[in-house]
Amino acid sequence: MYELSVALQNPKAVITLVVLFLAVGLFISSALAPELVGILSVSLLIASGVLSPQKALAGFGSPALITLMGLFVVSAALFRSGALDRLRELIASDSIRTPKRLIALLGLVVAPISGVIPNTPVVASLLPVVEAWCRRRCVSPSRVLLPLSFATLLGGTLTLLGSSVNLLVSDISEQLGYGSLELFSFTQIGIPIWLVGTLYLLFAPQSFLPDRGRDNNELGQNIDQIGYFTEVTIPSDSNLVGQSLHNSRLQRRFDVDVLELQRGKERFFPPLADRKIEPEDRLLLRVTRGDLLRLQQEHTVQLAQESLDEAGSRKSLNQIEEGQKTVEVLLPAGSTLAGASLRELRFRQRHNSTVLALRRGQQTVQERLGKAILREGDVLLLQAPIDSIRGLQASNDLLVLDQLENDLPTVRRKPIAIGIAIGMLAIPTLTSLPLVASVLLAVIAMVVGGCLRPGEVQRSIRLDVILLLGSLSSFSVAIQNTGLADALARTLEHFLEGLPIYSSLVVIFLATTVFTQVISNAASVALLAPVAIQLSPGLNLPPTALLLTVLFGASQSFLTPMGYQTNLMVFAPGRYSFLDVTRYGAGLTLIMTLLVPALIIWKYS
């Protein structure tokens, strides 16, 4: 602690620590979007004089960040051109009949793909395919969706391109004077991790993955059988008026559960079967996606969040459908829409989309749809024109889960896209051309080759990720320049004194893993990497070994739904509870905690 107290005599170190605690608090509370926290932090470091603007903003012009921007474009071109169509066909084939076979395919095929394509679009592309497989095979989605997410996380550490965190570590290493990482710098460690992790996915006890579908007697039916919640009103000319819910067409023709009836200021809860329906009643329904879309053809109910058109008349369900498409969208981690209601957001006016229903894992939504507070992981069923849906695809606050077939240029471009991607990986490996140049050339080749429209280049870049990574790299520089990294490292070194090298790496790995569950993995890397590097002389290991310990610790996000974006993406469709993720991921986390330090010592000692 003496070293830390000496370092805190430097006013710039104190300011850096205050900004650091402020950022961590904002990350944990989610009061601001992660990228806004990063921008706030870098602006405070500049305003207080801790860093010059050139040093603080150097991360935005780093080769690693430019490489990531190009990689977003290349990935979008691969998906638009149908490069994963063969994989989709393989999942749907008769050879994949059991959950174990599907998990084997995810681990042995999908995971390596995630080594060269960011895992978020991989999961977004395959999620509807896996859900359809579950319906055909009468398997609960909860049996296979977490393995899908975990497989992409395992594959993300195979190459430098597998994750944005990998590129951030490369950028931090270069800024601190240790040189950038190469494309296959940690592949030698990543391959055993991938293989051992895949074995865990295959042989982990089935009891770790709850059978949510079977518990609700939903196998063979639509996977959102109990998940969608919507609100309808009864118009005065509806033929439901005067009928009891039990005898009405609403429950005779559709698989609908009425969770609440609102009549003026009164609210009635089940049992409601014998209650007569009156004009202007509001019904909170639980309904399948298929039945909800069939309800749109009925003139007997109207959407409760219906708006007024230019003529002032109400838009009924069937009127909204004309010329529009129905899609599912997910609120990802860090969405600025979380914490507000649809009414507060003026969602329809803001996105030119009508929210038909909401799905929230296993939880029941008892609020009125317009007043329900949105949460990360919520799935909204929207109706909107195609152009509006394409606009949503460019949003960082919503992730469109359905594939828009018209967005694919043509399957004839598939060989071109795959060839360009292979060339992008091969050229920097076989020649002295820097990786960033190879990726940027691939971007131009994708556009010239017709695999991606010029207007889609900007849409494909995740601006929130770019802003977060570019700003967080300034933290690493500030912690290093103010002496905090050295002081914290010396304090940690005293704590680790007397421990073998392996045990010390286990502590660093586990600390990074736990820290990643609380804040974003990018933030944990930016804060812990400069501290870990200072431990290298005492542990008799090169700085790269400590960097990779932090990198793999931040990449093993298996304990919570918020630990990584893909975990959150499968959380609601799989109807998991929070502890489901922890139960299934704890064993894998333990294995990686023991395995990763051993592999790093094997390579670097």
C-alpha cells in the first residue's frame, strides 16, 4: 500500500483514480450507455490536464480500431452475400437430429467461424435457424441456445480478428510500447481452449441446461408460445361485446391467455372466464407470434397503443399490416432505450414502427404495453415498412433478429465474398503487408465485387463499439503515465508474494473474469492490462504473457447474461433465468481458470 500512497501524491494520479471510479460506477449502474461513459472519461482526462488531446485521442486513430471498422464491413458483406447459407442448410439437415449433434456442430464449425468474424453477427444470423430446428425436432430452445453463445465466445480467441477485445489489447500493447499483436499471436493458446471448451459443451450434464419448453408443454409448438405480451382494446362495434371471455371467439379460435382486464380505472385479474366484455375494455394478452399475426385479420380488437393517422381515425390491426413486414428486434446490452417506456420514447414516431408485442424471457409483463419499462434482453415484435426496418439494422439500440431476404444482393456473389475474406487472412500471414491494409483492401474489394452496396458500408460499422474502444484506450495510457499502474502492480505483487507463477496467473485471470461480469470486457481490459504488464519482471514472464492472461480472462464471459452481448441475445429466446447461465457457465469458467494460466506458462516460460 506504501507504493500506492506515494503515487497518490501526484495530483494527476488522484484525478485519474477519481475518473476511474466514476466510470466504473456508471458502467455498473448503466446510468449512461457504455460508449458515453468512455467519451465522458476521455473528456475529463483531457480537461483536467492528465493527458494531452493527442495522447487521449490516439486510440481513435489506432490501426487496431481502423482494422475493427473494416472488419465490420467485411462481416456484413459475408452475411449479405449468403456466405453462411451452407451452414444454415447443415443445421436444418437430417444428419443433425439431436441436441448433442447440434452442439457438436456449434463447437466444431461455428466456433472457428467466430475466430474470423465477430461473434455478435454470427449469433444474430444463426439464432432464427436454431430456433426453427428446435421447433422441428421438438427440442426446447434452452437446450442449445447457451451452447451457441458459448461456442462463439470460445472461437473468438482463435485469432486477432475474433473479437473487438482482442484488437483493443493489441492497441494497448502498442501504445504502451510493447508492439501490436499479430493475426495468430495467441492461436497456439486459443486452439486448446477451443477444443477443451467444446468438450465441455458436449459432455456437461444435461441438468445444467433446463428444459424450459418441456416444463411448459410447448414442444413442437411455436417457441414463443408463452412469451409474447400485448394489449388490445375492444371497440364498441366488436362482436365480442356482451360475451364472456370463456365463450368468446377470442379464446375459442386463438391460443390466448387473458392476464388482466382493465375497465376505466378498475383492473381485474384471473379468473376472468365468466366476466362479460364491454366496449373500450383493455385486455392484456399472452399469445403466440402466429396467433398474434392471425389476430391482425380480425376486426374485433384493436392495438391498445394504436395512434391517430392524419385523418384522426384509429388504425386497426389489419390496417397496420398492409405493405409492412413483421420482425423481432432485441434490446442489446448498452441500449439507450432500456429504462424507458414505449410511450416515453415515442417509439412509433421515432422509428416509424408499431410494437405489436413484447417478450421477456420467462417473466410475465403485467404493465400496460405502452407503459412497460423496457429492459436489456427484451424482444419486441414490430411491424414496419421495409425501409424503416433497414434503418433499425443501423441502430445500436436495437438488433433485428429476422433476416430481410431483399437485403441479399445475390447468391452469385458468395464465392467472391468468401474468396476476398480468405485473401484478407492469407496476405498478411504470407507477406509483410500490415493487417490493417489487408482489411481495408478487402472492404474496397467487397464493394467493387458487388457483395455490399456502397450505402451499406457506413451502416455496417458499430459506432457504439468504435466510440467505446477508442475512448477506453486513453485510460490505459493515463494509468501508465501517472504511475498508478506501477503502484497498483507493486501492491498486487505484495499480495502475490510467495505464490508460484501459476497461482499468480490464476489470480489475475479470475480477477479479470469476475471484473468483466460487472463492467464491459473492453473496460476491464483497458483498466487491468497496464497493471498486469507491470507484474512481468516479478513473475519472470514477458509482458505479452500478462496481456494475454487479461485478454482471455475478459473473453471467458460465461457467468452472467450481461457478461457478453451474445449471452444476452439468447437469454430471452431460451427463456433462461439468471442462475441458468451461472449454473451452466461455472464449470466452464473453472476449467478455463485452471487451463489458461497453464497454457500461457507453457508458451512463455
